[in-house]
Amino acid sequence: MEQTIFWVFAAYTLLLFCITFVTSRKADSKSFFAGNKKSPWFVVAYGAIGASLSGVTFMSVPGWVEQRQFTYMLTVLGYLIGYVLIAFVLLPLYYKLNLISIYEYLKKRFGSATHRTGSFFFLLSRTLGASLRMFIVIWVLYEFVFSYWGISFPLTVFLFLILILLFTLRGGVKTIVWTDTLQTTCMIAALVISFFLVAKQMGLSGMGMFNQVVKSDYFTFINTDFSSRLCWWKQILGGMFITIAMTGLDQEMMQKNLSCKDLKSAQKNMLSFAFILPAVNFLFLCLGSALYIFAKKEGITASGDDLFPYIALNSLTPFAAIVFIVGLISALFPSSDGALTSLTTSFCIDQLKMEEKTEWSKKKKTNIRHLVHLCFALLFVVIIIFYSEHRDKHLIDTLYQIASITYGPLLGLFAFGILTKRKVNDRAVPWVCIISPVICFILNNNSQAWFNYSFDFELLVLNALLTCCGLLAVSRKAE
């Protein structure tokens, strides 16, 4: 079985490199950063599903069902509201200013220190988030394939990063919008096929398995306990702002949208994506319920992130194991190639001011871009290896907590800039953006003891509000 999985992985990777070869011909910095503004909107919309879901969703959302049941669908409803706001508030702003990095808006609105601060928080959040998304996939492949051949986990991580570097180094966004399309197709196919294979193993049809899900205790959507993390209004509110922050204020997600030829195309892309995503998430929750029902019947004790891989690789047919691995690999590459490209873009444009360095030759800019790309890949390796020693049962929970802390200042900066006309003390902004997350981190760790209240996604909103209050304190009326 290990050899079969390896050859499936090798064939899939080879297919990706073929697509990369075709799309990266005559690639330059413009195609790397913005895809030459020629990406078809429907391709971007479809491919964004795979990029937004990642390996964490593929394994953690089904494993989360035991803890959260179907209350996650209210979070997804909040996502839908957030995507509409992105389409009609943020995208028009980005296209009007003709931005490559969306954080250039902060420079135009507030100044250079704010610009670099906003970019820093994106770099921090995306580096941590992308590393953990990659970890969960690499860990499974290591446990069930590479460890049998005596390859260590650090070496496995290093090998994967080399592959990812090879097919993102030249093409950038121009390549990613097409590889994401392939990967989204494989991930959704794996999700649907896995559901039917679990049903078949239990002697049920697909509809019979769905009826079992509906009748189960997992099929619960509304929680009215105000103090609970799962309270319905927290889910909707948090989902809306998580989307605005992690998509609308995220260079990786917006870079693909900004590669569309015009605003109208980008808006069609965003709205199409917004209405497809709830259906896909519903399928993930149905699969999670089916896995737990199957596990209970078979006496399987695995849960959380370990549930799906354990059942797929140990309790179903060899075909189910192959389907799972294809879906998992499909979840790995979109969450890593896009992250590397967006991190490289933000660092080069926002921190190094590469576009302003007219004295630099084209060759020098390309060499620096390659070096930055390589450095972020090596940073991924370090973080993944570190997390392997300190992993959590529900990785998706960890990711959202990181996002609530690190994206809060970004949400506050953009909200203050769009909703007010006040001028801020540019040099004071970095301090405001450091203090707000620190306060939220302390509150999140002590709120249950202090107030008998548990924060969920709404911690992001509080973080942004504190940032706005701090900006108000260091601002003055515009002349």
C-alpha cells in the first residue's frame, strides 16, 4: 500500500509540474505578482475553493463535528455575508488604487510606518497559518508512507518544500490560478467519493447514509447558550469578520482576485465563490458525521484530526486510501504555493519597496525575489518541525485563534481608514497594533475565569475595535 500511495503522489506531482511548465513560460515579475491581469474570473473562483479550504479543512472540519456538530454552518453563513462586503467594499477600493499589494493602501491612507505594520501582521499570520496547514498533510504522508522507508520527519518536510518551491518559483500567480483548479476538483471528488465509500462499508446507499446523519445528534445547527463558544450569534458575527480579515485583507486571497482583468470580473469571481463554499462545507460536515457514526459502530476511538486518516487508511478499502491521499495532496499544494507567492509579494513590495527601486536591474529584482521565496520556504520548515512537537487535537481551532490575534490589527487599520477621514500619527501606529493583540491574548486566556465567558471568533472583532480605539487616540481631524 505504501508503494501505491507513493506512485499516486508522484503521478499527481508530475501533472502539477506539467501545468507549471505550460503556464510559466515567458513569466516575469508582472506575471508572478499579478498574473498579467489576465486570469479568467471563473477559474479564479473555482480554484479559490481549494485554496481557502486546505488540508486543515479536509481533515479538521470532519473531525470537528464531535465538538461543534453542525453549528459551523452558521459560521459559514457569516462567511457569505463577509464575501458580499469584500466584493462591494474592498475590491472596488483595491482596483481603484491599482494595487499589487493590498497593504499599499495603508501607505496612501496613513503613511509608511502603517504600511509596513499592516504588511508585518499579514506576514506573521500567513507564515504561521500556512505552516500549520502544510503540517497536517505532511504529517499524515510521513506517518503512512515515508516513515516506512526510514525517512525522518524533518527530511520529509524539506523534500515537500523543495517540490513546492520548484513549481512556484517562476510562475507565481499566473501558474497558481490554474494548478488550484486541478486541486479543487480532486479535493471535492475525494470528499464525495469518501462519503459514499463509508456508506458502502456500512451497507447503506448515499441517501441512507445521509438519513443517518440527519437523525444523529451531530445534526445540530443552533446553540443558544450565551456563555458558550458555539452560541449562534458568535458563529455568524465571527464568520463574517473572519472572512473579511482572512480573505479581504489577506494578500494571498486578494492577489488572485486582483489578477482578474477588471473589477466586474473580480466581483463575479468573489460572489460565485461565496455561494459555492457553503455547499462544500456542508459536505465536509456530512462526511465528518458519517465518519463518527462509522467509528462508533466499529469501536474506533480515533477522533479530531486523526479520525479521517485513520478510517480511510485502516478501516476501508485500498481504493478509499488512494482517494484520501489524492484529496489530501490536493489540499496541500493550494495552501502552500499561494502562501509562498503572497508572502514573497508582500515582503518585496511592502518591506523592500522593490517597485520603487528604479535603480535596480531586472535581474537583481528577480534574484532578490527568488531569495525571499527561498527564505520563507525555510521558515516554513522550521515552524512545521516545531509544531510537530507541540501539536493540538483540533488544528483548525489553533488556526482561528492565531487569526483572531494577528488579523485583528489589520481589520482595525482598514476599518478606520475606510470609515473615517482622520489623520493618524504614523509613528504611533505600530505601538497601537502591538498593544491590541496583547490585550486580546490575555483576555482570551483568562475570560472563562474572570467573566465565565469563552471567546470564539468574536475575539477578532474585539481586537479590531481595540485597534480602532487606539488609532482614534493617536489621530486628529483631517484638514
